Amino acid sequence: MLEYGLRFLAGGIAVCAFAALGDTLRPKSFAGLFGAAPSIALATLLLTLSQKGAPFVALEGRSMILGAFALALYSWSVCVLLKNFLLSSWTATMAALIVWFAVALGASAALFQLS
Amino acid sequence: MIVQFKPSALRQTRWYEYLVRFVLGGAMTVVAGLIAARFGPVIGGLFLAFPAIFPASATLIEKHVRERKEKAGLPGVRRGKEAAALDAAGAALGSFGLAAFGLVIWLMIVQSPAWALVFAAASWLAVAVLGWHVRRWL
């Protein structure tokens, strides 16, 4: 329970810190880089490292590469939905989640058999 | 185009908007840990790059820009969407930095955990910023 309390605290602080940094930067396209900051990874990897060991974290890192490419396609989809279809941000970001799940889980199944 | 740092922009964000980000970020970190514990590191690692707070952030950007434009007597709806779209385009470029972060962790963490984290964070920043500059040159 303590572990998950620490994860919550560390994740919340890391996400807020990167988001606040993004808020202060212009132009918006540069600030957007911080929307894909490794906030959750940084918050969670140290805890995972101490509890499960480095080989476990290495496998997480390998999967994170696929997750990141899924995030790139997700973000691009959001951009298209906002610019070309003029959806609201909430609708566009929620609708595009299907892209993230399809790419991340599909690529993982193809490359690693979801092992 | 020069990158500018504007700390005054922080005043535009209300306290409850920070709270939403904190709770979403904390909750997603817990969920990522639970998924890794239940399904293993292959699936768990994917969720280290899940766009957990992206919907909230994009909605806030759209809202802030719309309010600022409407306050100045300008139509703000379209501008708000364009600002959120620009942020998403930046996040797409930043994702390549996140992939570099994962790559360094994968290749280095077993040999040298501390240096792996330092190099991974540096790789994320370098690849993301380089990607942004390359995109501007093209």
C-alpha cells in the first residue's frame, strides 16, 4: 500500500512539474514536447528498480519504445482531428486513444507476443 | 523562432487545474505499476508512454487560449483548437525523445542503473529538441 502511495505522490509531482514547465514555454509546438516527457517513467522506474530489479526495468524500457511510437501516432491523430475536423480537444484526445491502444498492443503482440 | 520562457503564464492556470493534473498523473503512475505487476513488464512498459494527462492538458490549452482571445474581443473557438493542435504536434515530436529514453533504459539499465537514468533523461531532451528544430527547418 505504501508503495502505491509513493507512486501516486511521485507521479503526481512529476506530471505537474513537466506540465508547469510546458505552460511557461513558447511557441506552443515547443511546449508540446513536454506533453511527451517521461514523467510517469521517471516517477516509477526508481521504485521498480529497487523492488523488481534491473532486468525487469530493461524489459519495461524496451516496451516503452513501442508505447512512445504509439504516442507519436496518437498525438498526430489528435492534431489532425483538431485541425481538419474541428473537434473539441476533449473529444479528439479521447477518440484518438483507440489509435494508441491499437498501435501499442498490436505492435507488442507482433514483436513480443505480449509475453 | 526563439524559444521563450514566460513564468507569468503559470498565473493563468488555476489551482484546481494543477490538482486535476496531479491526481491524473498520480493515478496513472499507480495504474502503470498495477498493470506491470499483473501482466508483466512487456505490457507494463507500454503504459509508461500512455497519454494519461494529454486530454486534460489539451482541454486546458484550448480553454485558456479561447478565453484570452474572447477577452480581447476576438473569436476564440478556432484559435483554441489550433493552439491545442500545435501542442499535439509538439507532443508527436517529443514522443521520439520518449522512444530514445526507453532505448537507453533497455540497453543500459542492467549495467549501470544510475547512469542509465541520467543518459535516458538527456537523450529524451536532446532527441525531442532536435526533432523540433528539424521539423522547423523542413
